[in-house]
Amino acid sequence: MTNVAIIGTEKSGRTSLAANLGKKGTSSDITMYNNDKESRKMVFVDSHGYPKALKSLITALNISDIAVLCVPPDGLDRNNPASVHTGECIVALDLLGFKHGIIALTKSDSTPYVCNR
Ligand SMILES: Nc1nc2c(ncn2[C@@H]2O[C@H](COP(=O)(O)OP(=O)(O)OP(=O)(O)O)[C@@H](O)[C@H]2O)c(=O)[nH]1
Ligand SMILES: [Mg+2]
């Protein structure tokens, strides 16, 4: 079984991604989305309580083998107050020793690409 943490800022598309990858199961500080269809059983762990509850992020990461960091179009924009949580997620990944992972550019259909330079 492989557990995959789905993390990121508020409204970064975490639940939509997890719900597309698995079937909703147990829910507490985190919500499990199970996928038994592949040869390897997968559990996608939605850290849905974060950023309100830091515990949700830490629990999701602690029980997972790999993490997907959801970054929406304004997820690294300094004018977006929520972007600090993208940074906090990166620090948490580093402190918990995640050496590899996936960055999902979520909601990429919602904003046309804008280059300021
Ligand atoms: N346009 C667009 N909207 C999306 C996409 N994914 C999610 N959304 C919308 O973005 C909003 C937030 O998505 P969620 O999946 O709830 O994101 P979340 O990180 O779980 O949000 P919270 O748990 O409420 O913090 C919802 O209104 C979704 O319908 C996408 O790929 N494109
Ligand atoms: Mg959610």
C-alpha cells in the first residue's frame, strides 16, 4: 500500500485532486481517498484541516510515503496572503525529510499565464 499526502494552501484544489484519484473513506483531521483499482493499493490523504490546523498537515505527511504539493496560480504570489502556507508546506516537507515529491500546478485552467517582464 502506498500513502500519498495531498497538501497545499487553502483552496489549492487538494480535495478535488484527491477525490479524482480515489474513493472517499475515513475522515478526521485528514480524509482518506482509497484507490484499489491499480495493481498497487493507493491511499490519497487530504490534509483538509490545514492551514487552520497544522496537525492535519503533519499527520498527512507522517503517514505518507510521498507527497503532492498543490500550487494554484497565485500559490507563490507574494500579494496573496495564502501563499505563505505554500512556503510553510515546503518547510514541513524539508523538516520531515521528504527528498522527493510531486508539485501539482492546480487550477491551471483558471488563470491565463501572465508574464510581468
Ligand atoms: N477552475 C478550476 N477550479 C478548480 C480546480 N480544482 C478545484 N477547483 C475549485 O477550487 C475550489 C477549491 O478546490 P478544493 O478542491 O475544495 O480545494 P481545497 O484545497 O481542498 O480547499 P479547502 O479544503 O476548502 O481549503 C473549488 O471551488 C473547486 O471547485 C481546477 O482544476 N480548475
Ligand atoms: Mg479541501
